[in-house]
Amino acid sequence: MRFGFSTAGESHGPAEVTLVHGVPAGMDLVSEDVNRDLSRRQQGYGRGGRQKIERDEVEFLGGLRHGKTLGSPLSMLIRNMDYANWEMRMTPEPVERGKHSEPVTLPRPGHADLAGMQKYAFDDLRNVLERSSARETTARVAAGGVAKKLLSEFGIEVRSAVYRIGEAACDKERAALDAAKADASDVRCPDPEVAERMKAEIDAARYARDALGGEFVVVAEGCPPGLGSYVDWRDKLDARLAAAIMSINAMKGVEFGLGFEVARRRSSEVQDEILLEDGRLVRASNRLGGLEGGMTNGEPVVVSAAMKPISTIAQALRTVDLSTGEPARAFRERADSCAVPAAAVIGESMVAVVLAEAFLEKFGGDNMTDIRSAHEAYLQRIQDTHRAAGNGG
Ligand code: EPS
């Protein structure tokens, strides 16, 4: 089966669950490969009280034996510690209506609440918000840990950095180059001076009972040329990466390399010229973010995204009480005031999952040994072609 994953779980339900399919047999995998990113996702300046309750750690339920994948579906569980406080309101067992939980009927502008109630014929928006909550991204990051582990076996590393929160911003290109330093910052911004301004913006928004969005960049280094394809629209890697990024809660835009800036420039200031240096094909720049014709071109893949501010805010916005039809103020619940640093880690995970899927399409096999052989043979062939070109042959 093709590499990919599904998730299940409600924010205050018993657990988040991830099922990853298409994982090759024989890959080394330990809890730490997943827990590392689960912990990074939980961090970040601007988080609310929930992360003090949760301690996200994976339990493998299937697909792994003695630290090696079996090629069978990899099943992972992350418990919601907060379920202990929500058990009566969230129990899967039938309860007497209204006894354990009052229906929530004040939809928040910007959340899935209203359209979700209309679509699924609910009269309690808790049925919507529990699944539309960004808590679900915990399960995605678990899948991302597996994808990253696979990619790292072939020299591909995926990192991220935050380059804007509200009005506080640094250069996107610089942030992408310095992404390795982002883990040291609690806003995931590699520029310490801008990081301080970002934190001040978050404090000011929180003080005003409001929330802030921002922008982050994900960089994948070490991708061989030719992941994805130009021959069919479904296979185009940039389209698949865009869909994966846009599936993250609160994303409103995605860009590659220079992004929308390309629309303002002339062609000669946009394309990345091809040079032959010491028998190797190299690029004079990476303005297109490592993607041409829906394929990787061997340069770092650079994807950035814009996140809107969180819609659950203390300064409740106008809405309508759906139980009475009267004007009201939106439902308020404990929430983050900024989750852009966490979103950057989730972005890494989604990019890693798409790259792993494309990697296995290109070099696919049931087990790591066969994949390694296919990968090495391909790199050798394209390297030999370059050499021949360098020799005029
Ligand atoms: C979220 C609301 C908050 C966030 C949550 C996403 O949860 P709670 O209502 O329990 O305080 O903390 O994010 C997470 C729990 C998480 O792990 O990222 C929402 O409404 O989307």
C-alpha cells in the first residue's frame, strides 16, 4: 500500500490515534524518533493551559517488533491526559441528554463550528470542535516522525523556522537558511532580536484578549531530483505539498521559494540557472524552492505558509445563539493566543509525509534493502550522466 496515514481522536476524548500504512519493512524505529517531534510541537510561546496538562508520548500498538518495522500498518496511540477531566462530557458510552454536558450553541467566527453543525445536523457544536481542534495534529506529528525517520535514512532532513508573528518579521530566506537554529528559540525564530519582538506582540495580543497568526517556512535538504512528476496533475509534488500544508488547521496560504514575489519579477530574476561545476550540475540560486515541473530538482525544497490568528478569543466576537436565534457573543474556551511555532513543527511533519510518499513512489520496495539499492543506482546513473556531460560526452 502507498505510504500515508489516517488519524482518529477527539481533543478531550481518550486518545489520539495514528495508522501509518506503506512503511517499508526493516526500518529502525524507536519511541524517541516520534517523541522528539511530539515534544517540539507542544512547545512555543503563546500556548494556553492545555499543554501543562498533556505530556505527548507514543505507544506503538502494531507494525513494530524489536525496534524494526515489519511492513505491516504502524499503529500509534497518544493518550489525552485531559480526558480525566472531561470523561463525563466525552465518554463514548450513552448518557442522559443534558445530564453531563450542556449543548454548546454559540459558534465562533473563523472556526469549523457553524458549517460543521449545519453539515452534520448537530445541535451541539462540541461535536464539531472536538475533532476540528488542532489537538488532532498530535497524531499527524507522530506520522511525521516516522516519515522523517525514513527520509533521514537517505540523507533527507526536514526543518522549520518562524519568520513572522503579527507585525514582527525577519527575512524568509534568511530564516530558511538558519532553520537549524530555530529549536533554540521559543517562537522558533532564528533571529534572537526578532524573536523578542514576536514575544512582545504575542503578549500585547493576549493582553487585548486577542490572538495572532504568522508565517513559517519548512526546508527539506537532501532530496534527490525527480520526486513527484510532471506527467499527471495528481502527481505534481508542489500541488501535493500545498494540499498537505493547507490541511493544517488555520492555514490560509502556501508559497514555494520566492512565493508570490515571482509575480512581480522578470523571468531572468526568477529562474535558477544551471551550471556544471566539477562534474556536478548545480544551480546558481534557489528561488523556486527546489521544485520545477512538479518535481524536486535537487535543491532544498522550501515551502512557507501563512496561518491566521486562532479564532477562540477572550474578546468574544459577535455570533447568533443557535438555540434561541438571538444575537450573542461567541463561545469562549481555554485556548492558545499564538500557535505559529507549533504549526511550523506540524508543517515539517506534513512535508515529510508527502516527501516520504513521493520517495517511495520513486524507489519503492517492500523493504529497506531494496529501497537502498534503487536509490543508490539512481544517484549513480544521474551522476554518470553529469560526468559524461562534463567530458563533452
Ligand atoms: C484548540 C484549543 C486548545 C488547544 C488545542 C487546540 O485546547 P483546549 O480547549 O483543551 O485548551 O490547546 O491544542 C491542543 C490541545 C494541542 O495539543 O495542540 C482548538 O480549539 O483548536
